[in-house]
Amino acid sequence: MTGAGEWLRTAREERWGILTDLAFAVVWVTLVEVVAYFLEPPTWVYYMLMLAGIVAYFGFVWNVELAIRQQDR
């Protein structure tokens, strides 16, 4: 088990990644809620949209990493 000091150091090093993850999650859930509010889809569609957020997140992260690699070249 790691100590609190090591946990804090890791959190400080990865703070932008954590904030990006949080921002993506908040935006995605907000968009799904807005769509569900106005279109009133069946419950299973709502859950599929939430699950699609996982795929969208990894696509977003992959594209950001590609852009950073291309910029570093």
C-alpha cells in the first residue's frame, strides 16, 4: 500500500489528465441528459448513449495523443 505523500505526488503530476477526464465526463453526461430530456428515448437508448461515452472518451484520448506526437515531430 502506498503512502499519502506518494498519492499526492502522483495526483499533482497527473492533474491535467484528471481534469480533462472530469471535463469530458461532465460534458458527455450533460449532452446525453439534454438529448434524453428533449427526445424522450427509451431507457435502453439512454443507457447505450452513456456507454457510447466510454468509446468516445478513448477515441478522444487517442486523438489527443496522436496530435501531441505529430506536433513533437
